[in-house]
Amino acid sequence: MAKIQESKAYKYCEWVLQKDNQKAPSYVKKQCESWKRIADGEDSEAYVSEKTYEKIMKLLGLMVHPDLQKPLNESLEDYAMLFITATFCTKTMDPDIDTEVRFYETALLKIARKNFKTFNAAVIFILLMLTEPRFSRFFSVAPDLKLSKELQIAIKKIIKSSPILSDELEPVFKTLRNEIRCNLTESEYTPLAYSEDKMDGKLPSAFLADEAGAMDSYPVEAMRSGQITVTNPLGIILSTEYPNDNNVMIDETDKGKKVLDGLRENRRMFSLIYEPDDYLLQGDEWQKNDLCIYQSNPVACTNNRIFRKIVEKRTDAVDYENKRENYLCKHNNIKYKGLGVEGYIEITKVRKCKKKKDDEWWKGRRVWLGLDLSLSEDNVCVDMKTYEGDDKDNAVLYTRTMGFVPAGKIAQKSKREGVDYNTLIRNGCCIACGDEVIDYTKVEEYVLTLEEKLGVEIVQIGYDRWNAISSIQKFENAGYECVEIKQHSSVLHSPTKWLKECILSGRYWYEENLMLEINFQNARCTEDTNKNKYVNKKKSVEKVDQVVGNINSTYLIEQELLYGGDGFVAQVG
């Protein structure tokens, strides 16, 4: 058996992937499954280097845990061993330079407080300074000077506790006030504080963003910009949950999930996302279900003392509203800030509803169109839907969704959103039209030729008034009944809820469309003061136009089933 399959990292993956193990959250399971395939030699792109693994284990054996006084290869937590092993030892061949490089260019860790996140980050930096090429430069970025110094202090503690690293005659490291240098490789580590230091102009071989949930995207983007010429770059993103809606951790976590869900082509991101699964976010589950603690605190799975401490904090949070936000964010990785924001539908549930494209199936069908025309420089959607059944409780929804994107912005959008729009266009998920802005005549032509091309009958066209007036006038002039759908929670709550129910009960079918799947993954729901839930564009991550189009067409069919085909459409609000 290979050494890697005897490692703590591999055995941790095996524990996570045990069939009945609910203590590990779903995205950690997905990452473990993916990395285990690599470790087993079943991946065509990546492999685990036994040579590098042996080197890393030897170095960890030379480091001593300041509190436990044991070598780090024996004392680090299992999840930390996986994170370090996967980050350092997973390799691929770079065909451009014919050299072995790290497979993962980004390592993401979302984990609750008191899981030794900062300490493990310190271990990573020491390993980087010992293993990266000469004259490498490393930076950590934190929201303020105090947090930035905590990492530096943790590094110093490990160095001072490790006799081989702190030998007075031949010291391996030199610790200065504002930096730490490695005498063996002449590399240096510098802690930076977002509140005081500029990030531009740095040339990091590797960087770490600590408590990324408290920072916007600038520090991470500035560091990545400085890595453009680096042949083997690494960015490490660490954080607990934060209550604010504008932080880089939200974006990075979303990217990590999309990689694990197969919605991003670039696989070079390793993500351990310790947050409770969706079913644990319902109602008051967090108050009584210990899985909320276990799934966000991997250390609590094996350390009873830490588990009991978190339970004590949970009791206080249940009893006192003013302690709730801190507890849920910091100890459960659950966003809590007044009215909550949550994912709409788990992507695996959506994908169970996929069917092959079939033009013939649509022939003779009555259909309802849901439009999201948005801004001319943004994505636009036309969703066509029909149904079978007599009422809401048994009706089955069928949908075909088409997107439109500005042709001149494809490269820019692909890079910014992490979505391969050229592939989506080739696969028939969307149409490129116009240049910097969408050519709405192409959208109008698509709608006006649907009946002739597919043999369908368009019953109604539902639209949001914003940016739609000109196109709607053309549709009305062509004889189509157009219905304005107010984009208000009181109106959208019911179709949003019904669409979700149809998906979860297997009464929704969509023609295979990766773009629609990405939109479902992006969608976030907001709850208003009357408990009405709706997909909020502003709170969602990236594009959700195809979900909005789906909800608009679902609204029309819901009205049809409730009030019959007499043209009556009711709106409240």
C-alpha cells in the first residue's frame, strides 16, 4: 500500500465518506471524494506525489506543538492534515513549462472559531518557507494589525518550541519585528493589515487571506494580480462566517462549491467548507441538533471538551437574542443578521430533474413565457414552460430556458464569473448577440418565431416592467397577451415556493442546460417581514436571470391553475 493511503489525511477522507456519517457536511464529503480519487490514482489530471508527501511529513516531524510538546505530524488535527497534504502534495504536470507544479492554486478553508485555524495557517507558512524556491516572498493579509500579528505570533511559537528550527548556533529562521526570514532558502514572510497596508505591487509566491469574511475582494485580487508571473502560485483563503453580505469569502466559497458541483471547469481549487447542510438551516434546528455543531466544527467530532464548550455557548444563544448572531456566525458558520439569506435549492436536487432536449415533444403544447430582460449589458432570459395535470398539487412543469449574452463581453464575463460562456453557447444554453450590449431584436425574434419553429401556442408572456417596455409593445402588436409581474415578495413568494416544491417532488423537468444549473446554484432567497421568501438578485451570487425567468413563467401557470384560462391574473402588492 502506498504511503499516502496510510496517512492521516487519507484515513480522514475514509471517515468522512462513511455511509452513515452525518457529522461531515456535504461539501466536505464532495471534496474528500474528489481528492481520494486523486490519491487512488484514478484522476487523469492530478496525482499525489509520494516524494513530496514524505518530505512534508519529515518537516512536520521536526516541528513541535507549543502546547502539546509533540511533533506536528502526530498532533495536528485530522482535517488539518488533509488540508496540508492536499495543498502541498497534490501535483500535476504543467505542459507549458514541462514541470511538476501544485495542482491546487487555491486552498479554501471555511471553519468555525476555535478549530485552530490560525495555528494551522502558521504551520503552512513555515512549510512554504522551507520548501519553496530561494528568495520566495510570502504574505498574509488580515483585516487589521491585531489579527495579522496573531498569525506571526503563532509562527514564532512553533519555531521557538522546535529545537532544530531555533538552534542558536545555526538558526533556521530569523524573526524580526515585521517579518520572518528563512536562512535556508532566503525567503521571507510579511504580515499585512488591510486597514494599514497597501496590497498592490507585491509579488507573492504564496499568500494567505485570514478572516476573509471581514474583507472585501480587493486584498485577494491584489495578491492574485501579483502572482501572474509566478509559475507555481498558491492562495490560501481562511475564515469563519461573517454577518455582512459583501465579503470575499462569500465569493470564494461559492467558487469552491461550483467546482465541487462540477459547474466550473477549473478544478484547481481545494475547499473544505465546514458549514451545516441545508436541512439543518430550517427553523430552530440549530438550537437542538448537535449536527450543526459537528458539521461546522471538525475538532468537536473528536474533542469532547470543545464540544461541551460550544454547547454551553449554544444554550446562551437560545436564551439571549443578543448572543445569537455571534454564536451562529462564529461557532456554527450560519449567517445571521436580522432577515436571513439562504440558498434557494440544492443543485443536486435540481439536476435530478434534467431531461434530453426534444423539439418534437413540444409540438402542439400550450406554453407560457417568463422573461427577464434586465439591463442590455447583462444576461437576458426567455423561459418557456408548460404543464400536465389538473391542479397545483399534481401538476408537472416542463421548461426550456434560453439565455442571451452580449457577444463583445464573452471573454470578460467568462473570466469574472468563472463561467465558460463559449461552451454554453456551443451547447445551445445561450445566444450571443450584439456587441457590448445585447441586441434585443434577436431576443424578440426568438420569441416571435417560437410558435412557427416548435409548433407551440404561446398563451401568455410574463415580464418585469424594468427594461421591457419596447419589446413588450412588439409582442402585443403581434397579438400576444403580455402580463406584468411585479417583482415584489408578496407576488413572487407563491411561485418561488411552488417551483421549489415541484423540483423537490420530481414534478419539474428542464431540458439539459448547464447555464440554468449555474443560475440555480447562484440563487439566494430573502425573507421579508411577512415571512415571504423570494429570489433576491442583489443577495444572489452572480447571475440568476434564468431562475427569475423560471419563476415568472411558473407564476403564469400557477395563475392559470388557480383561476382558469379566462385571462384573469391576480397580483397582490
